[in-house]
Amino acid sequence: MKSTGIVRKVDELGRVVIPIELRNKFNINIKDPIEIFVDGSSIVLKKFEPNCVFCGSSKNLISYKDKLVCEKCAGHISELRSED
């Protein structure tokens, strides 16, 4: 991991401000969802990107029964259903 040299304090509600330079660099806007991961002794923040429930792709997603599926997996599902 690369250090940015930026240090922020946690406030009384447990919040940390992400500096504007980093928000701009990673295209994080107001109200964007952020995922929180733990990697050993580190906390990692990542801008949330919805993914296909089957392959994890984040491209060309469609909603099927309230689940996100990429077009490729949707094609595979369609092929399976036509075999029945």
C-alpha cells in the first residue's frame, strides 16, 4: 500500500473525512456508496461498484428479479432455460 502522507482524526461519531484530492482522484461524489474491507490489520475503503451475482463483472449489468446479472451470464441462463 502506498502512503498519501495525509492524516485525519476520527471524530466522536467514528467518522473520517476523505480528502477532496482523493475523492476527485477516485471519482467519489456526495452520497456515493463506499465499501469497507479489512485486509489483515488495514481498513480499505473502495467506491462501491455493483457486480454480476454470478461472475462479478461490473459491465453491462441488467436487473433480473432484483439481482444484477451481466449480459454474458444472462445469455448463459437463457441457453439453460431453452434446454428445458
